[in-house]
Amino acid sequence: MVRNSIIRASLFAALLGGTSAGAYAQADQVQTAEPQAAEDNGIGEIIVTARKRQETAFDTPVVLQAVGGPELERRSIVNVEGLSRITPLLIIGENSGGIQGSPIAIRGISGSEINPLADQAVSFNIDGIQVNRSTVARLGTFDLAAAEILKGPQALFYGKNSPGGIISLRSADPTSSFESKMSAGYEFNADEIRLEGYVSAPITDTLGIRLAGYYSDIKGYIKNDAQPAAGSVKSYDRAPKGHEFATRLTLKYEPNDRFNARFKLAYNKAEDLGSSGLVQIIRCSGAAPQLSSPLAGCSADGHTSLIDPGPNFEAVYPTKKGGDIFSSRNQVLSSLELNFDPVDNVTLTSMTGYYRYHSNSLTNISGLDNQAVYFALPERVTYSDFNQEMRLLTTFDSIVNISAGGAYQSSRADYHNNFHITAAGAFRPFHDADLFQRGEAYSFFGQFILRPADTVELSAGGRYSKESKRLRTFTFGVEQLTAKPSVNFDNFSPEITAKWSATPDLNLFASYRSGFLSGGFNGNGSPTYTGKDLTYDQQTTKGFEAGLKARLFDRTLRLNLSVFDYDIRGLQVAATQGVNVLQTNAGKAYTRGVEIDGNWATPIEGLTLRAAMSYNKARYQKFTFTCYRGQSIAQGCNQSPVNGAFTLQNLDGARIVRAPEWGGAAGFSYETEISGFKVGVNGDANYSSGYYNAAFNSPLMWQDGYWLFDSSIRVGKPDDSWEVALIGRNLGNKYYVARGAEQPSSGALPGTQIANRQADIIGAVNRGREIMLRLTVRPNLF
């Protein structure tokens, strides 16, 4: 009971805490009754739940980055894209209304965000509910208590479909006394207004409530320079041009020391131009675009040239916005956590969750300002998942502890598109598809933790997963009989870890870890699915990682060092070519590297320095993939001749898509009092070396390395009752693309003797420079 009380007190302090650091990112200091932590003179610890236990980041034998809610607020990290600023080798693309949100890769492992029926390799776990699509990120990145980025396979505690890692987000809980916050910010370059706040209070001695939310209205950070010809329409001058809001209700009930319940219900709605409004030609194979006007340019910047389908399309296929490009999205996430201690040091947990996402959009899929070769795509997609997990956890002060449990998931994915192209100046339907996927998965896991000595911990466990998916397809209203209408997958993922606490301030650990990403169906753009095999296989990952965590110089310096080496079978790879989504498996691949990060609370009071560096070599070992447009035989398009022409290339030894070799970050935080005011300054630089932004490994799909610079200054009262902040992000105004695609209809056929013109490359660029002025107040009404 004493141990449980200490853990609860530590977690509560972490949620409300002050300033400290854990891993690379600054985190919240944990005030705890444990003598060791109470004597900490440095930058403190953050409580993490990487092993579904409440442990400090220093003690857990897992490679992770952790950051607390107050530090996220200070550095104005309000979306998942901002998390990549604190985590080298984490690549996050622009999240602007795509089918599955933004592409996300950790150490080069990313899965597919463009196949509407696929699961992504980097999962989100929000308040204990796991979702395998980055669309859910909009529900998790406001009013946070903490964020954890867990690297590498996480099958044991987080189930299937997390071979790349987990982004774990914990929202804040109700407080023991009344608290409130209101924040209003204005970003000058995009003309964005952002409002955020919460109210938290106890209802009774045993029941607390918290209501949080945010609202954003934005004109846009991409300028549309199109000058439409007669019969064409440009409905917007800037993108993404829209508004969004989200809200979350939390209820926490704790009648006694044996039982507590936590319920969370979050809702998000957005209306804007979606990813289509941000698409631009980022590279041309010649001096000018092949199919667009020169206004489209040939580089990633803050300008594009796009037109809408317009009235001509509306007459053929009526849409919500009368032929204008749009994206409308809404989603809901609920979770109910029940914890019961039948006896001391034994906890039973039930976690129930439901997630639903729906989007409706009209897209300029071609990225063109020329209606003569226009590709218009109305899409609707609905995802819904029901999750139930049961866990048993022991925390005895003995040689053995265990955790065990099981999980069940029922899922639905309904995808509809009505792809149209122009011919003879008029729109005509090219593909009208309805895909209905139903899935069911269950898994069981268990882990034994053995402590043969006070300084040694050995743990071993594994998870068995079984999953089935079935698909019905319709084109133009007629059901298509695919070659395989149902698929089944199963996997056992073991994990073994050894940890040695050489001193109270030095932990060393080594792990064998494995992971699993289920296979499924390819929701491509083929005019017919009859007789086709749309399936792709599961992906498995296994390998080793080892790490060192040290607290030095009276615990003012924290260092973390890790090495990793993973082999991958069946790496899932996806790319867009023309109007088709291609998803397949690479036979073999690997990812190997080293990571180091540290924080130093300097002798100068209030000054903290941080730095991180990562190296990763991620390569295909056995992989044959489609050639890029215009690729000649001499350039490698020399595999699998069909009717005398080659269509495939051998990528053995080539880089994995979205896998930079080098990543780094460095920054500082300084806080002091001047003339009765609290003043804070932050500065950070983040670096990523180059990578391919599409799996074809075309020279035009190479994203050069880039630096991102952020800075902020804050002035307020020492009691935090109010604060004014000036926040700068991406001050160098650097544009980059995480996912590129060949522009439909551009480029020449591959596999010929002579190199022909490649396709122009399109992509949704990231957000450029941001300058925000923000006012925050914390009214104390009682």
C-alpha cells in the first residue's frame, strides 16, 4: 500500500509539476517520498508508462523520449509535427486531411498512410487506447500531461502493429482544487487564431471533472498563384484555409484506495482544403512543369498553382461545396479505465475504448492548374474501432513480479471514391469504388520480472496475436469477386530484457525485441477488382538494442546512449504511381544505428542545455519494386520483362524510404525573475539529413537535408497567473516533403533503352515560418 501511494503521489506531481528534464526533451519534475528522488538536485524525472507500470524515465529499460505537458506548452508544441523537433529520426509529414493523416516514420519504419485499408507501423496510444492511424493525433495533442515516443518494436505491452514505435499521449486529469487556463494566440504569417484552455475542479471528495478544448481558424501559409483559364475555377488564394475545434471531457472517480475509474470523451471537427490545397510540384524533370503552367514552379516553397474541378464537375457529380476543393472531417475517441486492487500490490485493469473517424473530401489529385488533364477525386472514408483490454499487474517488494492480460479489437473501414478524369473538355467517371473491410483481432501477453539482486532485473515475456480481415469490393455498384476475399495472420512476439543498476545513478540494459504488423488488402485505384489478388503479407521485426542511462555531476547532467540492430521480414512498402496506390512487401530489410541525448542543468541558475544525435543505416536487403517513370534499363529498370518491356527495378542495398542517416537536435532553456516578472527564453535547432520521400528511389524524390530553428520568449507573473509569449518556429522558413508522388500523366514509360523524361514530383509541403503572439491567463475564481 505504501508503494502504491508513493506511485500515485509521484504521478500526480508529474501531471502538475514544475520544470525539469527527462531524456532529450525537458519534462516535469516528480516530487516523491522516495529518498533517492527527493535528494535529486538536478533536473528531475518524469513518470512514464512504457511498460504499463508507473516508472521514471531513468529506471525504465526502454529507449524513449519523454516530455511533460508544461514544457510542451512553453515550446508551443501543439501537434504531432512538433514532436519531431525533440526526437531525431522521427519524420512526420504535414497532417492536413489525408486518408490516414500524416506519414510517420521512426528509424525509417513507417508503413502506409496512403492505403485506406492499411495499418500504420507507428501507432498512437492516447489515454491507453491504441489507434493505428495518425488521424487520431488531432485528439491527443492538447491539454497534455505527458508525451512519450517509444522507439523500436513495442509488441509486448502495446499489441500488434507497432514495429516502428509508439507515440503515447496522456491527457491531463482532474485536479484536487479548482484550476483553469485560457490561452489566445495569433500567428502572423498564416493569419491563424488559436484558442485553447481548460477548467478542472472536484465535484465531490471522490469525483473530479476536467473540460478542455481548442479552436483554430486559419487563412493559410501556402499561396495559390493560379490564373485559371476560361471554364476553370480558383476558389481560394491561400491554403489550408479553414477552421478546427476539439474538446475533451474527463471524469475521475476514486472512492477509496482499492478502486478508481477514469472516463475520457474527445471530439474533433475540421473544415478546410485538406492535403490537396497544400500540394505543389516540388521537383521537375525539366526546366518547367510538364502539364502545369510555369506558375506551378518546380521547388518546395510557400507557393502553388491549383484550380478546382468547378461547375463542370458539379454538373456531373454534385458535392458538398459545389465543385470547390474541400475536406470535412470529424472524429471521436472515448476511453474508460477501471483499476481495482483486490489485495495489496495487485492491480486489475480494464481498458475499454472506441474510436470513429469520418472524412468527406473533393481533391485535385493531379496537383494541376490545367483542366484539360484534370483528375478529380471525391472520397469518403469511415474508420471505427472497438477495443477491450484486461491486465493484471503485481508490484510486490519481492524477487518476482508479473504482468499479464489480453486484448480484443473489432474494426471497420469503409472507403468510397468516385474518380473522374477530363476528356474532350468534360469530366467522365473513371473509377467508382466502394470497399468494405471488416477486421477482428485478439492477443494475449505475459511478462515475468525477476530481481535476483537489488541491482539486477531480468524480464521475459511475449504476446501472441491473431487477426482476420475480410473485404467486399464494388465498382460502379457491381460487386467484384477478388481472388482472396479474406486473410488471416498470427504471430508470437517475444521480448527479453536484462537491466543492471551499476550505481544509483547508472543503469545499463540490453533487450531482444520483436514486433508484428498485420497484412491486409490494397485499396488501390484499379477500375476493376475482379479476380485480382489485393493482399499483401504481414511484416515481422526482430533484433537487439542496448542502452545506458546515467545521472552525473550531482544529477545535474543526464545522458542516454543506445544502440539498435533490427532485421525486418516483409517490410510493408507503399507508393503512389499515377492514380494507383501500390502496396507490397520487401523480402528483407534492416535498420541499425546509435542514439545519444543529454540534458544539463548548468551552474547558472535557470539555464538548461539539451542535445541529441542519432545515426541510422536502414537498407533493403531483398526488394524488387516498380520502376519510376522514365527510368531506363541502364538506370536499373531491368527486372521482369513483360511483352519486351521492363517494369521493375532491383532495390537490394538501397535506402528505405523516409530513413535519414543522421538526425540531431540542440537547444537551451533559461528562466529567471527580473523586476518582479518571470522571464523565459527557449532556443532549439533540429537537423535531418536527406532521405527519399517515395519508395521508387527516383533521383527527383530525394529530399535534401534541412535545419529547423525554433525560439520563444515569455514574460509573466511568477505565480503563472498570466504570461505573454512570442513564439517563433521554423525561423529559417525551410520547406520539405515527407511523402512525394509522381504527378499523374507526366513522364514517359520506363524500361526502355534510352532514359526518358521522368514524372514531375508532387507533394504536400510542411508549414513554413511561424511567428505567434500568445497570451495565457490562469484565473483563480475560488
